[in-house]
Amino acid sequence: MPDTIKVQLVQGAITLPPTWREAYDLGPGASFTLLDLGGVFVLSPRQSEIDDLADRIAQTLVEHGETLESMQQALREERERYAGQS
């Protein structure tokens, strides 16, 4: 099975090859996550975990007393430290 194929958008739909549908057990109504990585599209039959991960990171930072302002200040300090090494 090839790793890449050329597909065509027809009336808003993309048809996956039968071999791929069979290999990944994709039937009518299958759900996908579509990521746009700067014009490179990634279509995955798995549910995206990015939003959940971002929420968990944000919650952990809040629990540790971090704020947007404290993180921006830390970033400014790190940039100044890095610039001073040149």
C-alpha cells in the first residue's frame, strides 16, 4: 500500500482508496480530525488530543500560580539571558 496518493475534491468530499478504508476499518460515517499545518493537511481517523492537552497544561500552570504575565516576564528574562551569551 503506497504512503501517499493523489486525491481530488469533488463536491466537498474526498474518497479514500478501498485498501485504506479496509486497512483502517473505516466505514460510512467515520469521523476524522483534519489539521492544517500551514497549508499541509493532516487527516487522521483518531480524535485530536491537542485541545485536551492544552487545557491540562493551562490547568497545571494555574495550579502552580502561573499567569500569562508571569510567563511573559520569564520569557523576556530568558531572551535577555540568551542575548547576553552572544
